[in-house]
Amino acid sequence: MLAKLQEFFAIMPVMDRQEFFRFLLTGNEGSIALNRLTICVNDDNELKVMWEQNDRRIVDIKAIAIQDSIFTDDGFEKSVQFILERMPSRMIKVQVEPHLHVEFGPFFESCDECDE
């Protein structure tokens, strides 16, 4: 999963003291707010997400085990859905384009046959 995240975000992660690989994404939405989104993963497929806006923490998800990740980059939206290991019907979605967004919600699998 680390290689997929590296390719998806096109940045090199930095290893922190707790042996998590840290991806730091920054963005300005409007002219005032500075957003900083940190996504951390380790070799045990644990995920941490921290989202700060103007040095104030908005989202803080501490080491939660993930089962799988689904990447979306369709030209309009660029996001990753992390499927939770203990609750495979739930996911944490981290969107980086067109704007930063973190969402926790249900995960619905879809298949090609269902779209027809």
C-alpha cells in the first residue's frame, strides 16, 4: 500500500519516530485558510489522519487498522478510500482534489454488472 500511496500523491513519505510513513499535503482554499493534511501508514496497515486548518486540528484519527484502499483519480476528484479492517462496511475517505475533505461513512462495493 505504501508504494501505491507514493505513486498516487507523487511525494516521498518521511518515517516518523513511531515507524509510520508520513505524507504531508498542504493546500490553500481561498486566500486565508492554510490546510495541512497528514496521512500516516505503517507496515501493519494502520492509518492515521490529521487535518489542520490555520494550526487548529479539525480531524484526528489515531492508528486504525485498514483492510484495503481504493484510489480514485478521474480528472474531477482525487481521493483514497480506506476500508476498515474491523468494520469492512465502513471507510475513511480522504479527498485531495478539488479540495481537501475527510469523511467517515459506509462503504458500498460496486461491480461492473450492477451498472448495466
